[in-house]
Amino acid sequence: MDNKNVAGDELNSNDLCHHREYGSYQEDKKKILDGLRRVEGQIRGVHRMVDEERYCVDVLNQIAAARMALARLAMMILEDHTKGCVSTAIVEKENAENTIEELMDVIKRLL
């Protein structure tokens, strides 16, 4: 995204997100933080497995599990963002076009 609104004014992410003081994932914050702690533990486990020269397939399976856990967390945040920030921007016609463009950009990065 080029960080300009339709009128050509400079934008930052706070201009696009309806929740300027907190993320739209506020309701799921505890679940997200718990999930991130689990992923941190998984990554430490992968590090330990490599350090111990464990079987390659076992290491790869653990990496895949950590990636899937991160993908689930990303989807939770994306859903909250879409239902909160994006829908509000569309309803209030508040940088709606730029907000949708930002949403599409983040979806492309996640895929």
C-alpha cells in the first residue's frame, strides 16, 4: 500500500484502524497471548531438538506444528480486525477504500 488515502494525504496504520488505542483483538487477547506462549515453547523445543541432533523428520514435524499454531493465531487476529476495524471503516466511510486495500495486502502476506 502506498500510505496515502484516496485524496492523496499521508496515512499511518492508526488512520486506518478504528481502534486507535487498542487492537480489535482485545476480546481474544488472553487466548492470543496464551497461544503465543505455547508457540514460544514449541520453538524452544525445536531449538533443543536441533541442538541434540534429533531426527530430521521429527524436527520438521515440530516446525510444521509451530507454523500451524501461528497461522491459527493470525487468523484469529485477522478475523477480529475484519469484524472490528474494517467493518467500522466501511460503515462509517472512514478511509474504507484504503482499509480494504490494507486488509488485502495483509491477507496476501499471510497466504
